[in-house]
Amino acid sequence: MKAVRFEEQAVSPSKILCVGRNYVEHVKELNNAIPDQMVVFNKPNSSISSTLRAFHEEPLHYETEICFVVENGQYVGVGLGLDLTKRELQSQLKQKQLPWERAKAFDGSAVFSRFVSLDGLDIEQLSLELFINCVRVQCGGVSQMMFKPAIILQELQSYTTLFDGDIVMTGTPQGVGVVHAGDVFLGRLKCGEQTLLEIEWLAE
């Protein structure tokens, strides 16, 4: 089983639960309809990677997300994640009204930072920034989410069991795009004005 780092521990999620279309401006940039219900899909443990790849049978697109690790049915840690997407394949599947898994759940499609404790943090103040080659391309946070983290947790637990170590990805703000080999990605997770973590990935 693949693992992520939470504080000083290695944690192996049984699954990754992902919320789609959770920021209005991102929904608009992809010309999707504003959902009246939460859009949820899963990634398997095998999708976890620390390597950012630009290609997997087709060019990959990045989506940066605030992510939570679960313990005892509650969020206990927060980090950054890249939801890598085969956008061309996803579009084809959507047109045929088929599930997205092949475009979202492939090996290496979930790239994570380390996770830090939520102790003392106000979840409502969490935000992210993504820079590519020193240019900021994404920024957003909980204040802009249509479905807030607490509502997401409640909805997920209404139909599935969350095991210790499971990860919840909460959706991406506008500014998604193609990953190019050689690009330097810098992700920053903040709580208010406090920087909780930064991580750099070199796209391969």
C-alpha cells in the first residue's frame, strides 16, 4: 500500500475521496453546469505518487486542491494535492455519459505534499496558491467553496465508511491547465496569513 506523510508518520489511505466542481469559477472555465448536488468520485491507493508526471498515454492536466486526512471519522491533518487528469479522455467519457475513473484514477494521478496537524487551525481560513515557473496560476480557499469541508465530511459519511488515513480532496479553484515536462510547480498552503507548508515539484 502506498503512503503519505502526516506529521512524522507514514499513513496508507484505503481510498481517496474527491469532490468535483466545488468552485464556481472552475466550473465556468470548463463550461460545466453548476451542480445542485455534490459531485464525488474516488481514487484508489495505487493512484498516490510523489512524482509529478506530464504524460500518461496523453498530456495531463493539473488541479491543485486542499486535502484532509481522516482519523476517527474527523479531519486531523491538512495538505496539498494535485488531482492529475486526462482531460481529453474525460471529455470523451462525459460526452458518452460514462464514469470518469479512467481519466482520474490512473496510477500516479494523486500527488500529495506532506500533511500537517489541524490542531489550533481554523479550517474556514485555509487557502492554497500554485505557482508554475514563478507565475501564480491558481489561488483559492475554503471561503470560495460551494460545499465546505464539514458538509463534505457529513455527505461522505452518509454513504461510506471513512477509515483512518483516508484522504478527502475538496476540489480545485480556477486556473487549471496542462503539465509540461520541466515545469517547476510550487504549492503553498496557508491559514489566514500563516504559511503552513510549501512544496516544490519538478514535472517529468
